[in-house]
Amino acid sequence: MFSGKSEELIRRITRYQLARVPTQVFKPALDIRYAVGEVVSHSRQKTAAMPVETSDDLLKAVDERTVVVGIDEGQFFDDGLVDVVTMLAGAGKQVIIAGLDTDYLGRPFEPIPSLMLKAEYITKSLAVCHRCGGPGVFTQRVVDSDELVVLGATDSYEARCRRCWDPEEPQQDTLAIDLTEAASQEAAV
């Protein structure tokens, strides 16, 4: 979270739209945090998007003329997304997906890891740790819930580095870590 995944998806889709390349963007219907019919980044950048319930619904909604398909929050789709994306790519469409590869417990968050195995290109963006400023590779849930999916933003999650992330403690006190030390840790990893 907070690494700019949706922002990068929006940036890439916008480039194609400016070149008049037919694009379509999809998002999971359950993601209504900022808007229903748009992908909206935490920095409030946005692009139009069609909310869909399942990967099959996504496949049915792709127009034959579409050249580039954007998918936001890919981790919230069912595992069928892997087959759908494979079919779309096989049909000559370029597919750009933004999503988390691990959940708040650090486990693989399917279907993103399976999609990564089949992708031609992968851009892994890291956030900045909300506690120390180091590389925020983990998602720290800061609300008490055992549910896998809890929609939210800064009210529910923080980006954390390896040192500050603790899946056993949902609400952490602010850590006092020297930023110079955190920067040297980042260089060492």
C-alpha cells in the first residue's frame, strides 16, 4: 500500500489515451473507497473505470476494439483472473495490472503472485515506511480485524519496512528510529 501502484496504472493508461489508443480500465466492484466508476490514487489522481464483480465479468466487458486493458486492485479478484489475463494477452491485448503481492500477514496475495510468474514485465514499487522512512515493503494493518480484506487507506493500513512491520500487533506505537540508520539499512537490503 502507498507505493503508487494505482497512480502508475493511471499514468500508463493516460499515456495510451493521449495517443488515442483504445483503452479500458477495470476495478473490483467491492472497492468503493474513493469512487465507484473511477480508479483513484491516494494522491487523488483518477481515471474512469468499470467496476466488475468477477474475472469472468471483466472478460465479458472487454470490447473487441480495446488494445490496452488496465486492472486496479488485482488482488481483490478471484483466481480466474490469471486465465482471463492469459486469454487477453493471447488475443493481442496489452494488460496492465496494479495490485498487492502480499497480504497484511506477509503471505502471497493471490492472484498477483501467479500473474507475476506469467508477466513479461514487472514493476515492483515500494512505499516509504510510515514509522522510520525506510523501504516500505510490507503492509501493516492498524485496525483490529482477522478478515483478509479490510478496505481502507491510512485509517486502516500503513506501509512498513522489515524492521517496523509486526503482523502480530495491529496497533503499534511510533518507533523512534534514526533516519540515517534506516537509510543505511535500505542500502544494505
